[in-house]
Amino acid sequence: MCSGQLGFALAGQPRRLSPHGHCLPYDLLLPTPEDPDRKKSPWVQFGRYSQLAFMLPAGTVAGYLLGALLDHWLHTTWIAVVGLLLGTAAGLMELIRTISRDTK
């Protein structure tokens, strides 16, 4: 009998053992988001892909606003342009990271 951190058995779920006869942790029994057999709902897919449409503009606007605040605080005029470029680069990197994760 497995006695683990949970201290109870899930209703209708058999206890699973490793090849060495040890109890498996509960989180190994749940399907992971990377599980290819798991069907994703259309709403989850819609949310994930609509996120891509806002990623690049949000990074650009955030970088510009932070640069403009620093310009105002430091009495300069060039930091907003740097913030704009850095925000665009950060948004583009996050966009590429998300697309590469979804295509695996």
C-alpha cells in the first residue's frame, strides 16, 4: 500500500508504482500541458493565439512609456527612443519564443 504525502487515495484511481515499487508523486499522474495526447479546447487555442497579436505592440508601448518616464525624470530626450527599441526587441523575442514553443 502506498503511503505518500497526500495520505489518501483518489476516488476511482488506482495507486501507481514506479518500476522499483515506490509510489509515484501525485503530479506525475496528472496530464501535463506538453502532453501531445491531451486535446486542447478551442477557447484555449483562441486565447493563446490572440495573445500573439498583442505581444509585440504591448512590448513596444511599454518600452516607450518607460523611456518617456525616464526622459521626464532625468530631463533628457533620447531614452524614449532606446526604450522603444528595447521594448520592440523584447516583444519580438517573446513572440518568437511563444511560436517556437507551440510548434514543438
